[in-house]
Amino acid sequence: MFPRPFWMKIPNTTIEDAFNKVTRTEIDRIRAGDTWTHSVAAKPQNKLRNRYTDVFPWDKNRVKLPSKHNDYINASHIDLPDSRYIASQGPLRQTIHHFWSMCYNESQRRGEDDIIIVMITPLVENNRKKCEKYWPDESWDLSSLLKEDQIDLPSMNITNDRSTSFSKFTLTELSLTVGDDVKKVWHYYYHDWADTRTPSDGLSLIELSNQVHKLKSTKKVQVPIIHCSAGVGRTGTFIALDYFNIHDELLVDAENSDPIYELFQLLRNDRLLMIQTLEQYEFLYEFFSKVVLKDFPFEKK
């Protein structure tokens, strides 16, 4: 029998206070500047590379494109204990080739042959475009766009190989060819999660997480790329779900600590607005309380 973890006993008012505290800290960081800056994202030449005017990567850990001309993309390195991710905004029409350049360059830096992308947003929601469809039905040649933006890659072609449908998401397998190098892309498109809301089916996200981690182990991919529309709310919440799905011992063994709050702080350290709303933050407590209670025998007291 396990003692019931401390975080499962925290009242909703305390959870709300903790969320507001981290949000205030983030506002103070932006005002203070120093190490918490986003000056590259705010440059006039990068205005059209940002989907929203209030969601930027911190300068200190932003992902960089392979370009000496302009290496900016709205994406952040997320470094957690024993796990790493890239959190990105959903591509705009004018940044599709930037996104694929990032995918290739980051994979190449780590010496990997496969790329995993998890997309957690519909393309259109409430008649508003949330993400450009950045993968082809058949094939695309993006080489001329690389040249226009002075991205240091010789050429780029993307081919759609096949798709497999699951209840809440679709897996599309693509081939990304740069010069003579071909990388396999595993693109997961989860389409049942409304913006700023909590997911309607947390277990389907766990199923998605399990698939991603099976691929990570068999294909030896270290860093999956996660994005929604802005790359903060659903993206941050999914990363938290994925992280605790693999590191459930952190939840079970937390007799005197709150690992959800600790992870929330780490995510906000690496990207602005991660786990964007109080409802998303509360969802993590509610969902994992049910999962942990179901899977582990706890003392009744």
C-alpha cells in the first residue's frame, strides 16, 4: 500500500493560487527584462513569422534555423529532467519551409534518421484558421523558398507516403528529402481538442503518448516536436501529460511534494504561457488523480 500523494490532497483554491503566482512571476520577468527577453521575436522583420502578437519564445532557449541571414522561428527548446521536446507554434503559410527546415536541422544535429511531430489543433476552429496545412497530399518541392529566405539547405522535398486513422488522431508517414539525405517523418494529427479548453478524452492522449514513446525507443528519436496553434496551451498540457505518463513514479512517490506544480514552473521557464489556462492546469490534477487512484493501491487515510 502507498501513502496517498501530497498533490492529490491540494484544494482547488490552492491550485488556483499557485497558477496565478506563476503567471504573476512571468509578467514580472517580462517587465524586468535581463535574462527573460524575447528581443529577437519582437524584431520588425519577424512580425510575419509570429502567429500571435503575445506569444514569443524566450531568447535564451529559442530554436534557431540554419540561416546566417535570419534564424528566427517561433519555437522553444523544452528541457525537462530525462525528457526533451521542441514546442512550436503551428506553421503559417509563409513559415511552412521554416518549420520543415527546423525539423530537418534539429534531427540532423542529433544524428537521427527519423522525426516525430505531434500536432494538437484542428486546421480551422470556429471559422478561424489555427494552423496552415503544412504537409502535402502527394509531394511538394520547397527548394525555391529556402533560397529566397537564405536558409542554408541545398534543397527540400516532402512526400506523403501513407496515413493511418485512429479514433482521435491520424498518423501520416512522410519522407523529408534534403539534398541526398532522406528522413522519415511520423506526423500525428490529434484533432479533438478545442483551443484554450481541456481535452474531452484524456485517455486518447495517453494512447497517443504511448505511440510516440514506442517510436522514440525503436527509432531512437530524442526530441519530438509538439505544436498546437500558438504552441503554449494545448502544447504545454500535452507535454505535461506525456511526461507524467512516462514518469508516473514522480506522481506516485510524491508524499510531500507537488510534481505537477514543479513541472508547470519548469515549462514556464522554457516557454511563455505554457499550460495557458487555469482550466488546463486543473485538468492535470483531476486527470492524474483518477489515473493514479485506478492504477495504484493507496492507504485509505
